[in-house]
Amino acid sequence: MNLSEKLKNFITAKGKQNLSGSASEERDELASISHFLGGNLMDTPYGRHIVIEKVFEEHFCHAGLKLCAALEISPEIIKLLTKNLSIELDLKKTVFIDTETTGLAGGSGTYAFLIGVGYFEGNSFRLVQYFMSDLDQEPAVLYSLKKLFCNFKGLVSFNGKAYDIPLLSARFLINRMEDPLESMAHLDLLHSARRIFGERLESISLSSLEQHLFFMERKDDVPGSEIPSIYFRYLREKDPSPLKPVFHHNQMDILSLVSLITKMGQALYNPFGTETFKAQDFYCLGRLYEDMGMFENSVKCYRKALYVPGVKDRAYRRLSLLFKRMGRWDEAEKLWIQMVQEGISQQFALIELSKLYEHRVKDYEKAALAARRALEVAYDKRRLLGRYHDRSEIEEIRKRLDRILLKMSKGREEQVKII
């Protein structure tokens, strides 16, 4: 029996139960579950559902950071985090969202049974959790969620672009409701963290970021992979006690989203004077700044990465090409010569030197010398790699060398004519 069939059986069983039981008994049961979870009942045109709210005051800290510090992040830093110069995301008008679902694979048979949403009210932070105590309450939960979203213009998630948001959009569609999410600006912190910490950290999960950036480790936290089975057991037994760790897990995820955007925002405000960024991070930052057209910051980051094992070679290449892009030819030339001398991407550096001497300096002898040395490196590589070597590399260098030699011979002929 697949997941969709299981869900249909739950809904069918619930329908039969409603026919045999009274409406008052159902209301009493819902009120009892709501009371146990510390929530309230929310009335909607589609029925009732449970909502749990908690307010974190201005002084509250999570992972060593005040939640309200996120409000100090400038629009320019937000653009860096999103890698989007056109985005308009005001954190005062933004929701932080995380869902707990009936399955991790997604699809039309997957329900978001718990939807956690956090947002700022002044310097306080309100966290609201919408809970489906049964699957037939989905329209009521979506109605309340939509009503809340109408007050906001943006959202922040972790892997929401790939999972949470498409899932919720699908649920709105299935329930024939207008999707409020499609018009909201979206910052997915997984993408931001991957761009900045992807070289240094093996895992970019939220728990890994908590450990490495905040030195925080959750105790007795329920693994995300177990959450669907906990909810299915609740649907069978109607015992809400195993759900409490799930609600706590969801709450911690949302609070960590706020701390994460604060941590990265503060570090990006002063990237060279923070302990948040280390070693390989500067190579990643260099790429981010380069993509955003912030070349001077990019140069500084690449220079720091020149001494970091694992990214050193790539940092040399990208910095040299950035100098080339900026028209700083002398610095690019020095870097390529240094790469040749130190055995760093020699073939690449020699070809770039050959291009420089041929097209800009018009020193064909130097261009030919660089091309010949590049050809020697390519032949050495072929001897090492054998049949796995890309033969087109050698052919391209040969063509370059032949063209340079032809220019040299034409130059000599011109000199003879002049004499």
C-alpha cells in the first residue's frame, strides 16, 4: 500500500467515525488535543483547526543572537544573500516558514500537517504553528495561512524553494484556493549558505550550520526522517503526546532561520573583520562578490584564498581572470608568471600569457615561447593520462602556435621590404 492509499484510508476511516460519533464528541476531542499541545482552536469557513502561538520578546536570544538583530540587516546585504540585485525584501514584512509533512519525497499525496510561521511585531517575534489534527482540516489550515500571508510581502525558508513552497502551492491548488506564495519575494537560506560555506562544510544542513556557526547542538531533537511516522501514529491512536517534540523541532528550525540570516548578514557587513568566515569561505565569497559586480571585494577575497589548500589553484585562476576582466593587465601577467613558476595550473597560465603577448603586447616571440611551453605541458599530461587525455587541447595549442609563427614570419617579411 503506497502513501496516497494510506492517506485515503485515514480520511475514509475518519469519515465513518464522524457518521457514528456525534459532532460534540469531535469538538471535545479537538479541544482536548488543543489544550494538551498548549494551543487554541481557530474557527474558519472551512471548519476548525489548532493553532499554537508564542511570542519572543526583544531581549530573547537564540544561538547567542538576539532575534531582533535581524531587523538591522541592510537591503544591500539582503541582495547579497539572495544574489539578486532586484529583490526587495523587508524583514519587517517577511515571514520565516518551515513545514513538517507526511513524507519527505513530496508529491500530490504529501500533506503539510504542521506549518510554522514566524514574523516580527516591532522588535518582538511571534511564532505561529498551524496544525492539522486530522487530514480533513487541511482547507481550514490553508485558509488561515492564506489570511496571514496577505499581510506580508516576502518569506525566508531553508530549502523552501525546492520543497516547502512548491508543496504548499500544490496544496492550495488541490484545494482550489488562490496561492498567496507566488507573488512573495523569497530568500532560501540553504542557497545562501551553500554559496558561502559550500567549500568548507561537508554538510549544509541546518543542524550542521548550527554546529559550525553557532557551536550549538540540539539535545533530544526528533530526527526529521521520523516525523511522518510519528504523525501517522498519532492519526491512528489520537495520542498527541509524541507530537510535542515535533512542535519543538519545528519551532527550533524557525528560530535558527532568524539566527542564521542574522549571522550571515552581520558577517557580510564586515567580511574581513569577522570570525564567521574562514579559509575556503573567502574563495566562495570572492565568487559571490564577482557575480554581483563587487570586484574590489572579490579581489580581496581571492587574495586571501591564494594561501588556502583545496581552493588555492582555483583562486589563482579566478583572480587572474578577474584582473583580465578589469583591464588590470600588469597584475594579471604577474599572477600568470607566478603560477607557471609555482606549478599552479601551468597550462592555463601559459596559454593566457600567450594570448596577452600576442593580442595586446604584440610581442610574438614571447607569445610563441609561452605557447611552446604550454604544448610541452599538454604533452606531459597526455603521457600521464594516456587515452583519457583530451586530444583537442593539444590541437588548439598547435593552432595557436602556428598562427603566432605565421604572424612572426609576416613581420620579418615586412621588415625586409622596408629595408
